[in-house]
Amino acid sequence: MADRPLLLSPLQIRGLRLRNRVVISPMCQHAGEDGRATDWHLVHLGKFALGGAGLILTESTAVSPEGRIGTADLGLWSDAQVAPLRRVVDFVHGQGSAIGVQLAHAGRKAGSQPLWHGGRAFTAGELAAQGWPRIGPSAIAAGPEWSAPEAMDGNAIARVTEDFAAAARRAAAAGFDAVELHFGHGYLAASFLSPLSNRRTDDYGGGIEGRMRLPLEIAARVRADWPAERPLFCRISAVDGAEGGWGIDDSVLLARALKQVGVDVIDVSSGGLTEETRRITVPRGPGFQAGFAEAIRHGAGMTTQAVGMILDGPQAEEILRAGQADLVAIAREALRDPYWPRRAAEQLGVEDDYADWPERHGVWLAKREQQMGETLRARRQAVARGAHHGQGETA
């Protein structure tokens, strides 16, 4: 490739310069202790920095105890949670990557088991025994297995907004380069946006302007307390997955409004509003959400991040070159291969001199390349040809 791939080109967002366009998407680990990061998080997030990602986003990090998805979520509701995260941040920075924290309140979908324990929603009785309120815009359950949340009053709304701002201040103290607000997947902000879950008749309900009020107030409040030189991301569900719910045109309007209050990047996902069976089917295939990112990028004039079954370097490069997004986020493929960005560079024809690798790895790989370069290259080409032949027209 004559030009350097866009995927591997730097991107400036406010005062943050990313070394490439590869983002590691938030992935819930449920490995925290009282909301504090553990050695698991150091290794889990640190390996992506060794792998060369431009930006790494933490899992959903709760702004309050009642905002947790599960009991072992990360949190930033307490000053005691800052130092363990600072340890992770410092390691990532030492490898040349940037790191952001995804701040979230699970709302009416708070309180559930990890997937590897079945993913069951806690019952109202189980929550009550822990003093854990499940809250939302209206007393409408997320699905048959969920208890109805308490409808939030004005004090609860004000408290949640302050919780987000306080968490952002702690994120700054921990040294994070970016904050991402989680406004998707049926969690608190998303439940305010949808007319199916928000039946309020006050200023926070009714038409789309009222339903957008709380997310916009949270974003504006966080932007005011988050350092001006550091970017603010926002993850949304471009379509919430429910019939009669939130759609892509609504998301364009929301993105325009978020831009006005200082959000820099829209991280475009989809689905998650409800567990009910009546849903909009979004065919799941490689890059299935990139079209949503494109619609928002052009409709709102926003920097966007595409996520969802982005599998390899050529596919990611095509998304960027087609103007669908400015960043690509990788999740499960990065679990399979933490060195995905470096593998993508190889797939895109970039000769690797290992200078950009961690020095404790790169020096050994460069030495092997000097000794066995032609043999290694021939082997890689043969493997690549075989993989391409096996994929056929879907490669």
C-alpha cells in the first residue's frame, strides 16, 4: 500500500494525540473488589497496550453503588477507587497507549450476575437485602425477568448528574486521557431516551427534547468538570432494538445536541433497551453497525467510532477509507489476539521493524527477523494465502 494505512495513522482529539485509530472497546470483566481495580484489570488492560492499541477503554465503571451492572463492577464513586486505577493508567501510558474510562449508571438494568454465572437479574428481594435500589425514568421493567425500577424524582435526577461529575473528577485524578459516557444498551441514560421506557410527563419526558434532557445535562456537567484538553466520548445505541423505540434519526439529533455541549466522539453501538421479544432485527455480520456510525458522522458532523464484528485490518481500513468512522473499536477479536493492531499492520502490508513494540519484546523479534527473515516472510505469506482461500468470497 503506497500510503500509510489510515488505521495506523495518528488522530488528534482536543489535546490528545492517538498513535493510531484502533480502540479497545469496553468489556465487562466483573473482577473488581468494592469497585476497585485488581491485578486482573492491570493484566487485562495492560496487554492491549503491549499490543499497540491507540486507545484502551475500561469496562463500564459505575458512578454509584446502585449504578452497578453487577456486584464486582469497577467504580469511581469513592476516592479509594482512584489509586488502583491509577496503577493501570500508569502502566498503559508507559507503553505509549492512551486510556479512557467508561462511566455508567445501569439504571433499571442494574443488579445482575455475570454472564459466566448465568447473567440472571437479581430479584427485588435480593436487591432489597443489599440495600440496592433499582431506578429508572418510569416504573417499567426492562423485561419479564426484571423487577420494575423506582421512578426517579427530581432529587434522584440531580444526584445522578452529580455522581457522573464526581466520577469524572476522580477519573482526572487517576490520569485518564478520556472519559466515555455510556448512554446506550438500555442503561439509565438510554432508558430516558426511549419513549417505551420513559413515560414521564415532566421536563424529563414527553417529546424527544424532554427525553434527551437528562443525558444532555449529564454530558454538560461532566464536560464542565472534565479537563478542557481531554476528549469526551459518548456511547449510544443508534437504534435501541425495540419496535417503536429509539431510531437512527433520533440518534442524529442527539449527536448534534451532544456536540453542542462539548462531546467530541460518538461511539456508535446498538440495541439493549429491553428483554422483550418484540424487537427490530439488526442483521449481525462483519461491521454491522458501521452504517450507523456513518449516518451520525455525516448527519451530525461528528467524529465517530465504529464497533461491532470488526474482524481484521483490511476490514477496519475500509471502514475508515469509506468515511464511515474515524476510529474503529475492537472487543472480542482483541480477546482472541491482544496484538490485533500489530497483526492488522501486517495484514495491511506494513513492514515491521519492531521499533514500535515494547522494547523487551521488539529486540528479540527484530533479532529473529535478521536471522530468519526470508523464511518467516515466506511462511506468513503461505499462511495468508491459505486463510484467504478458505474464506472465499467472504474474506
